[in-house]
Amino acid sequence: MTDVRPTSPAESESVLHTLFGSELGGHEQVVLCQDRETGLKAVIALHSTALGPALGGTRFHAYASEEEAVRDALNLARGMSYKNALAGLEHGGGKAVIIGDPDAIKTEQLLLAYGRFVASLGGRYVTACDVGTYVRDMDVVARECRWTTGRSPENGGAGDSSVLTAFGVFQGMRAAARVQWGEPTLRGRRVGVAGIGKVGRYLVQHLVEDGAEVVVTDVKQAAVEAITEKFPQVTAVSDVDVLVRAPLDVYAPCALGGALDDETVAALTATVVCGAANNQLAHPGVEKDLADRGILYAPDYVVNAGGVIQVAEELKGFDFDRAKAKAAKIYDTTLAIFERAAADGIPPAAAADRLAEQRMAEARGTGSAGVPRQVRQ
Ligand SMILES: NC(=O)c1ccc[n+]([C@@H]2O[C@H](COP(=O)([O-])OP(=O)(O)OC[C@H]3O[C@@H](n4cnc5c(N)ncnc54)[C@H](O)[C@@H]3O)[C@@H](O)[C@H]2O)c1
């Protein structure tokens, strides 16, 4: 997917042009919410409900401007349509942003006010955690809004989603190994994991159990020590620059976005890239550079869908085994993307977009319009 990035000052002022007049827009509904008493300013963007109620998290962030917040909501909501479509969910894409520094303005009253706005959409949008919001926040939102997921187990939720996110990334990596080396295993491969936080450390465990040789790096020394203590066979390097230049078969970015910039792609020794981080491609065109260098890139939003699969499953009453079985399908989806990429002569990131668009186009024929079954007449 192309990011919604302004190319000129004039364009940057015209978020409405993006929405109504560009191929990056076309969102079904955008809701601006305000509650002056609590300081809530929020944007809820529903990109598509073709596959079902829009599902996506709530980002709480101190945006530089309201326009930037709306643009981010539009971009993130669009991304969720693609992610949910390829995760095989009966959900369209949506996302909300709350404008402001969460450390300064997040209160229970603000979250409750936000919950009332989400509830006012009658189930067309289902919310969850994102950057700046946590399981405990969703517990609060859920008091006003039944269309809330990502809650704590004590409140009927599934809790931390990183377990299934890591499992899904591992499945995507197995698919890439099969394409690159003929067998769906990382046994005997050298895998570099950048970022061993919530997702990265579970991924390391899968890799070790599969017989891979694992090298890690993290800016937090405590995280490195915890993992090398648990798995003494895992080695660590000082930083990401050293990691990507080390001899690797697989590079797994599991820290921040933008991990695959021109310099990194040129320096990579790995021939597979598959990790949890969102928005790994630093700019359009990187996916082609990777392909030109013979590096197989497993699209981020496909392999890191375990988390959204988990929150979608929570809505049905969470069953870990059922959710895990669904996340295991990330293996087949990733393989299908690599096959489509080879058949169409395009990079896997473009093939993923095509498959997602195909699924949404097919669903548009159903006319469900995102209205949840329980309120459909
Ligand atoms: N948690 C989920 O379920 C989930 C789902 C989908 C996508 N993701 C994405 O996966 C990535 C990791 O998520 P997480 O939940 O594990 O986050 P996290 O914050 O728990 O872990 C990130 C780790 O990366 C480290 N890090 C940050 N900058 C670094 C750098 N420059 N070099 C090396 N290490 C660095 C941090 O110290 C931290 O240990 C994020 O991009 C997130 O958006 C997470």
C-alpha cells in the first residue's frame, strides 16, 4: 500500500482532497468527535466495511496538527482494510486516533467519552489497542461500548496479543523458507532479530525450538540479557547496523517502522526479510529494490496479523486454540502471496495488495455494508 504522504505544501493542507478525490481516499465514513469537558478530540475513520464491521485500534498521540491526525487516521484505516482482508477476517478496515499526549490528557472520563462515540456508530466500527492505548484502557472504553476488543482476561478479553503475533510471523517465515530453500523450516538458518520486546522474544523462542541459530539486538540491555539468559545459545550484537551486515539468512525487524531503508537494503546479507514491525518499507520503491537484490520480503501487514486475528476472535468469546489455528493460516497466505508475485512478476508487497483488493472487491457484492448481523434488519 502506498502511504498517504503529502508531496507539496498545498496538498498537505488538503486532507479532504485525499479523502474525496484521490485513490488513497475513498473512505466510507470519517467521524470527528469532540468532548470539551474531558479534552477529547478524536477522529474515527472507516475505510471499508465490505467484509464486515471495520476493525482497528485506537492510536493516542500528540499530533503536530489536527490535519496530520486526520491524515494518519485515513492512512491507518486503509491499512487495516488490507490487513483484515488478508487475515481472512469478516472485518473491514477502520482506525481511530485521539489527539493529544496520552501522558498529559488520558483520563478515565476521556476514555468513557470516547467509548460513547464509538458506541454511537452502532457496531460499524470495533475498536482495540494501538500505540498509546493499552488493554487496561480498552477495559474502560468497554464500559460504554460493547464494540471494544483487546480487553483484559478479567474483563472477558484475550489480553496481550504478542503471543499470536509472534506465532504468525514465524509462520510467514516458514513460508519464506520453503520458497527460498525448499523446506518450511528455519533449522540450521541464521536469523537476526532486531527488537526483542513483546513480540521479538516469543519469536526467538519459536526459532530456537525450530533449530535456528539466532542473533539478536535491542537498545535495551535488559531485554538482551533476559533473552540470552533464557536461551544461552542465542548471541547478541551491539546494534541494528551490525546485525544487518552480519552473515544472516533471515532478517526479522521487530522494533520500529521504516526498518528497510535504502542503506539497510544495500547492506543486507539475508535473503529473507520477515518480521513483526509495522510499515517496514521506508518509502515506495524499496519493495522493488529488495526483489532486485533477490531478497524475499514477506509483507509486514500479512505476517504480523496474529494480533488482529486475536482481537477479532475475542469478539466471538476467546478460544486460544481456535485463534491459533486461524493465525497458522498466515503460512498459506504468505505462500499464496509469493506465488502470485512470481506469477505476475511483481514484488510480494504488490502481490499482497492485489490479493487484498481482490478479496474486498469480491465481498462488495454481498452488500453487508458493515452492519453487524445483530443489528441488520
Ligand atoms: N504486539 C503486537 O501484537 C503487534 C502486532 C502487530 C505489529 N506489531 C509491531 O511489531 C513491532 C514490535 O512490537 P512489540 O509489541 O514487540 O513492541 P515492544 O515495544 O514491546 O518491543 C520493541 C522492542 O524494540 C526495541 N527497539 C526499539 N528501537 C530499537 C532499535 N533502534 N534497535 C533495536 N531495538 C530497538 C525496544 O527496546 C523493544 O524492546 C512494532 O513495530 C509493532 O507495531 C506488534
